[in-house]
Amino acid sequence: PYVLWGFLCLNMSSVMLQEAKCAYIIIIMAVYWCTEVIPLAVTSLMPVVFFPLLGVQSSKSVCLQYLNDTNMLFVGGLIVAISVEQWNLHKRIALRVLLILGVKPPSPPFSSACFSLFSLMLGFMIVTAFLSMWISNTATTAMMVPIVQAVLDQMDNTEYDVTMMEQATGQTNTVIELEEKNASDPTSVHVPDDPRSSEEKKMRKRVCKGMTLCVCYAASIGGTATLTGTGPNMVLKGQMNQLYPNNNDIVNFASWFGFAFPNMILMLVLAWLWLQCSFMGLNFKKSWGCGTERTAKEKAAYNVLKAEMKKLGPISYAEFNVLLMFVLLVLLWFSRHPGFVKGWAARLFPEGEKYITDSAPAVFIALLLFILPANKPKFIDIKKPFLSAPLLDWNVVQRKMPWSIVLLLGGGFALADASANSGLSAWLGHQMTPLGSIPPWAIATVLSLIIAVFTECTSNVATATLFLPVFSSMAASVKIHPLYVMLPGTLSASFAFMLPVATPPNAIVFSYGHIRVLDMVRSGIVMNIIGVFCVTLAINTWGRPMFELDTFPAWANNTANQ
């Protein structure tokens, strides 16, 4: 605080350039964000105080950034996600999909196949990634890990019981062998207390590590697929609107999903293969066994999932309504401005494409959740009107809403706006002109690696907030499409795979005690490489025609020349 106050007094001089003043505040905030000496949300409020004091921007201009269109989209999406969590709809979806994709009792045509348990990890990853697309990755991981733990415990108990049964069956043969052996060799036959070998125990530990790690990794990967799935995606959306106001809504829910969803699928498959190979090996019969032991394990896992599903009971009226609202919101997002045809915004409302953004349907559905009843109406007596609690209560929203992320996004948008208006962005772009001699794909790859490493130690939202304006300036200076470097940077900000403290899903999985830090680091390094590889492939294949990345758009050129 003393250093901050000293520099503030020193730089109050009107002689100091606007760019330098803005850069000073950004550096201070970057240091505070990285070290977290004060909460991230509190650091995000610094522009409200220091930009007006230094004469960079007025308080009115700064405060407008804290609840702009992108933040309202984020809030609306989170309210819908909170309603899904409130009524346990996410758990019902998870268990139903796991029962279909994960494990099943072997049917006669496939009774000898070693596929069901092999697909269990993939089933956990698919469910986790899907849920993380719509609700927070922290909530998804916190729900999925206990389910994984229960399945693993039951499978372990079943394996022990089967081994004990096999040992009991072989007792008669063991007695005969003992009579035939030399009495002077008492160690010739030894039956340990735990009949399972040390190799089986090591395999069981590796399976536990792989199964738990797959959940936190899938949660981080799944959040990248939708615009509201994780904070960095919203940062990109807001920065694009802030820095390029005439970008023709190039980044919306539909366009982001079209680009990021195939990338998520590719990453999920490669991550599954890596974890399977790393912790369970590619010899599936050896890893899981076949025959009686495998069948017992499959039935044990299936019974655990079925028991959890039975606890939820039949789907309630409230769950059905929330599911209906959720599906309606997704359809409204996709059909608002699909790109290849006119969306509902342009067809139903005059100049709808100009005035209606993705935040409008998000807030509309959020409002309905506070109006629609949680219980089925019963019209018994006209004099006594039916009264029911709504699907969502504000106290629940207030308790579960991550307001710190909302403020963090607002602080980032305030920094981006000040950087553009003060001339700092243009100055940074001019300094990066020599990078024009480097191939764009190499620039994007190197930047992705830098972000992937940096986000291991810093909040992913803070990482995206700090780097995306710099990438925008660099793109303007070397005359490449801004999204060519901003898209990889945004996705890479979610690749926090190496450390337990890198992201909450990692910390949740680590707290269960199955994995060590070294296990996560070893797996995370390869996961980061997989992530950067997939992003580089995506941006240079289907991303090129989707966003016209081979051209330098007029809206970016106009912004750069302002």
C-alpha cells in the first residue's frame, strides 16, 4: 500500500502521458492479480478509483464497464445454471448418461468383451464435459468426484470379495500341495492376509488416479465449448465488443460453439487416450481383467449408479420446468443469429440484429425462473388461489452467484477501454511491428504456450484480461486477424492442468488424496501440449473459413487507425 500510494502521488503530474498512466495502473493490477495479496475482486475495483484520479477516464465511463452487455450475458447464464443445480437436474443427467455410456451388466452377445469398464472413464469424461459446458466447472467437479469415488470403492470391495472366493475354492488343492511339500521348507506355500498381489494393488491405485484426474480435466475442457462455459470466453466476447465495436457480432454463442465444440471433442478424446495409457495401460484385459472378476466389477459399478439414480426418484414438476427453460435458452442462443440464415431476432423484431444480443434471451429466461411455479398448479377452490414458490429464489442466487467473477470481468473491460482510449493499445501495437516477419501460425502457437504456462499460477479470467488487449494490439501492428491470436489465447487460459492450485476442479480432486502433486504435473504437461496442439489445429483448419482468418477485416483496420 505504501508503494502504491507513493507512486500514485508521484504520477499525479499532468506532464505524464496518458499511455504511461494507464500502463502504470495495469502493471499494478497485474502484480496484485498474480500475487493475490488482496482478493481478485477488490483489485478489479482499482480502475474506478485510480483512472479518474490520474485523469485517464471519467468515473462514469469506467463504471459503465462493470455491468455491460457481456456481464449481463454472464449473469443470465449463471442464474439458469444455478437453477439447474438447485433442483439437482445436473445430477440426474449425469447418472442417466453414465448408466447408458458407462457400465452395463454384460449381455449374452458381448459377455466376453472387455469394453464396458474400459468405457467407464470415457463415460465420466463425457458427462463432466457436457455439464461443464452449461454450469460452473467447480460445481460439476464437486458433484462428479463423489460419484466416481463411490463407484471405485464398490469395485474395489467387489474385487476383494471375488479374490477371497477364488482363494477359498483353492484351499483343498493347497492342503494337498502342503502334504506333498518338504516340511523343512515352510515358505514354499504362503497365503497373505490380503490375497491380492502387490501388482494388483498398484494397478488399483493407478486406476483411482486416472479416474479422478479425468473429472477435473474434463471439467476444464468442457467449459471451453460454450461462450458462457468459463470466464475467459466471456472476456474475449467483452474485449471484442470493447475494442472493435463494429465487428458485426463475429463472436456470438453460435459462432463460438461452432468453433470450440469440435476442438473440445478432439481434446477430450486425446485426453482420454493419454490418461488411459498413462494410468491403466493399453492392455485392457490386463488392466481390468475379464471373466468372473470383470463381470462382478461391472455389476458393482452399475448398481452404485442405479442406487444413486433411485435416490433422486421420478423427475419432478420443477425439474421438468427447469429442463424446459434450459433447452429453450439454448435454442434461443443458437437461432438468434446463426449466420447462414436470418435468425429470430431479425425476423420478429425491426432492426433486431442491431439491438438484440445474446444477453437478452439469457436475462429473459432468468426472469421466467423467478415467475414460474415450482409445484404443479391445482385449481380446487376458486376462492383460494393456488400459491407456489417459484422455481428460483433470490436468496439462493445471491448465495451461489460468483459475484467476484462479475467484478473481475468488469475490471478487465475497464482496463481494455482505458487502454484503447488512452492510446496505450496503439503504442503497444507499434512496438510489436517487427513480429510481422514471423509466420502467424508460429505466433499463435507460442502465445498459446505462454498463456497455458501463465494460467497455472494465475486466475484464468485474470490471465485472459491481461493478455487479450496486448494480443489485439499485436494483431493490428502485424496486420493479421485479431481472432487469429485472441482465440488461441482465450482457450489456452483454460488449460490449467498441472497444479492443484491452478483451478478449483484440480483442488477438489487433489483433496481426495488419490494423487500427488507430481502425478498432476506429469499428466498436466502432456495435457497442456495436447491443448495447444488442438487449438493450433483448430485455428488453422475449420477456424479459418469460419471467421475468415486469412484476411485483415475492415473493422479491425478502422479501430487500429483511430
